[in-house]
Amino acid sequence: MRVRPGVYTARVRWEGLSPWERYLVRVHAFATARRDAVFSHESAAALLGLPTFGHPRLIHIFDGRRARSAKYGDVAVHTSADRRATLETAGIRTTPVEDVVVDLARALPPALGLAVADAASRSFGLFGVDLLERGSVQRNTFGLRRMEWVLNRATPLSESPAESISRVVIEWCGFPNPALQTEHEIDGRVYRSDFCWPERKVIGESDGWVKYQGDGAGEALRAEKRREDALRRAGWRIARWDYAGATGVEGLRSALLAAGLTPVRRAEAAALTSVGHNPRSL
């Protein structure tokens, strides 16, 4: 199967890939055809191990020599009024991770931009305040308020994109702000929760199902059941949802309401409609 002119892959392998893995194949195919390319935005994020969402429509490259940005087929060529360095990894060049985060904070829907910023904070030790300073001195004013909203909330404490998106949905549903990664000592053992409202005795868990698949899945399920039973005996009410429950909003909201958590402010209905919609992906 042709990925790009002159670059092919086995169709059976392509069909077994997730959307974001297919996108990474497209980026590598472009890098094979264009050795001089400097990748940016989602393309750089995929190469650097930051989250991408679905299958991004475009390959993004940066060319500081251009007077203006342009689009050719499925390739977006970006430029900037500000000078940018480049980062090279395994022979492939990208814009620096700081610029990748700032660019995507401007361009992505806020919940997804926050997931990228949180991942960069966690994996690269970047602080939101430093990223905000970097973005604020750029002459580009596109998406400035969105960038500020995202980077003011970035934290390494959210351990997955699902947790980052869940934080946004919790806020926009009007629920109280949760404590993140709280430790609970029960019967000499320490358990940690994704989200916690101590004054309401409510714990929120954003489930990733990978740990319950493959070898060791049975033991993982048993350990999780023991953990949850211990927390319930200690008086905690537990709400669980998965990635789809967060991006679809209602799964998360219903789980928290059923656990006894009530909103303390009006929901931001218009903002919530943006959570599950990413116009930059197929």
C-alpha cells in the first residue's frame, strides 16, 4: 500500500494499526521522502511521544524562511515571525518540544491541548508557567487566550490524556475542583486515587483498559477489586469512567452524580461540546 509517492507499507500491517499509529507511519514516510523536513505541531508531537488524537489530517512542517504559511495537499507548512531552533532525534528534525506544546495549545480544542501540555510536563519536566512565558513573547496572537487557559492549568499530576481531559470535563460540568493523585492509607497499605474530593468522601477513577488485557490481566483485576473494596470499607464512594466517558461527557458526569458529588456552579455547556470534537483529525 502506498503511504506517499515512493514509500510503501504492507497493507495487512497498516490495517492493524490504531489511527494515531497510522498517522505516525505517514510522518515517517514523509521524513523518508523529505530528509530536510522540520516537523511541527501534531507531526512533531507524534515523533516526540506526546499525545495525538485520532488520525490528524495534515503533516505539519516548519520553514522559517517562508514569508507566510501554506498548505499543499495533506502538508501544512508553517512559518513564524520569531526565530526557532530545531531538535534532531534519530536523524529526524522537529521544532523544540516547548514550541510544539505552545503551538498545539493555540490550535487544538482546549481539553486536548491540556492533555499535550500535561504529558510534556510529565515526560519532559516542562512547567506551564515557563511555557506560558515562551508563548507570550511570540509575536503570533493566534489562539492566545486558548493558550493561556491551557498552560495555566498544565500539571504533571495527570498521568494520561484521559485524566487530563477528565479534569477539564469535571471543571466544565461545574463540579468542585478535585485533589489529584491523593494517597489513602488503609490497613497498612497505601492506595492512590486519580481524583479525590475528601470533604465529600468521593473518589474518581479514569480507567485505562490496557492494564486489564493480556498476560497478568486476571491478577490486575483482582488487585483492583481488593483496592476498591478497601476504599469502600473506609467510607469512600467511587466513581469510574473510561476515555469515552470523558470525551462524551455524560459517562463521567453520570458516574460522579451517582457517587453523590454535586455541581457547585453552572455547567459550561458550549465548552463541553468541544471535548469530543477535534476538527484537526479525520
